[in-house]
Amino acid sequence: PNPIVSLMPIVLIFIVFYFLLIRPQQKRQKEHATMLSQLKKGDQVMTNGGICGMISSVKETTVVIKVDDNVKIEFQKSAVSYIKNTDEHR
């Protein structure tokens, strides 16, 4: 048997893995990085730990989230999982 033909299934598996696993993950990481760079004061956010609140200040690598009256917690920006839609509340 030809060695190229015997390697063909491995190459096909790699191509399938690339399009089903690697490429979508890279796209999500890029979107998350873009979202983190656009964080601003007043955004309603949720952290990876499930804490919801409003951003009261944004620093270089961290954000301060107001959880309740007189309760503010500082998080790494990477801990923010998503921004809630705040257009309805403004």
C-alpha cells in the first residue's frame, strides 16, 4: 500500500478536529477578548463565579463591580463572563 494513502485518514481526522473544535474555540476567545476590552462603567455583568453586578470602575487589568449597596468587589477582567444587555435599562 502507498504510504500517502495510509496517512490520509489521520489527515482527515485532523481537519475535522480543526473545524469542529479548534477554530470555534479560537473564535470564542477572540470575541471574549474584544468584550473585555470594551468594558465600561455602568455595564451590568456576570462573572464566571455567577456574581452579578454593575461595573463601578475599570482599571488596567481589573474591574470593580458593585454587587449591592455599599458592597464592591474587585475582579480580574478575565473573570467577567458576559455583559448583560443594558440598553433596555438606560
